[in-house]
Amino acid sequence: MIDITLKRLLSCVGFLLLQILLLNNIKFLGFITPYLYVYFILLLPSSVSKEMTLVWGFLLGLVLDIFCDTLGCNAFATTFVAFLKPYFQNFFGPKDDFDDMTPSIDRFGFNMFVQYVAYLVLIHHLTFFLIEAFTFSVFWFALLKAVCCSVFTLLLIFCFEYFKARRR
């Protein structure tokens, strides 16, 4: 139990460091930044309780807010995705052997995994950018930014999945 928690904590710290030190400095076309840290929440196994998933999501977002000066936008968006994650995992995931399943292309199948990740990443990004703008008058720009950043984030997620599959 402690070994698994320590492994998750190190993984979380790794995603945080990658996001803060490297990915936040990428501004493709001036406004497209990958937000790979949300992948940590999407990878939490189904054995992690809903409450702990919310705690992981909130703490991950809070630390990013502290380092990125985003005033709670990351905490809200990441907690919202953590709240939705079990429902999407039940809908897109395999219907058998759901006790301790970690989402992956192998477990979900390619099409279902793409949908699972794409919906949650897009929801996260749209929530983040609308809260960051704090007005619906820039809805279309926020939507464009969310879609573009989601595509970039999804490319990175699939690169990670590809290298995880090759490692096995």
C-alpha cells in the first residue's frame, strides 16, 4: 500500500516538474501550450476511491496554481476532471474485471481510450480557459484555445502511451 502511494506521489511530482519546468514554457503559435499534468488524473486506477481521486486532482491543480500564478483555475479544472473521471471510465472502459484497472490503450482498446482521454482533456481545457478568461464574451477564443491545446496535449499523451506499450 505504501509502495503504491509512494509510486503515485513520485509520478505526480514528475508530471508537476515536467509541466512547470518545461511544458509551461512552450507557446506554439503564441498560445498553444500542452497541459500534460491532467494525464496523471486520467491514469489513476479504478481502485482509487472517488474521494482520493478528487484529493489528487485538487492538490495537483493547487500546486500548479501556486507555481503558475493562475489563481485557482488549475485546481478547479483538475478537480472537475477528477470528479467526472469515474463516470467516463465506467462508460468507455471495459465492462469486465473493473476492480483494479488502470486506463490504457491495452485495457480500453484504441477507439475507447481515444474517446475517454479526448473528452476529459477537452473538458479540462475548456473549463480552465473559460475560468481563466472569467467571461463568456471570449467564448469562441477560449474554445479555439481549448481545442488547439487539447490536440497538442493528446499528441503527448499518445506518445507516452506508445512508449509505455513498447516498454512492456
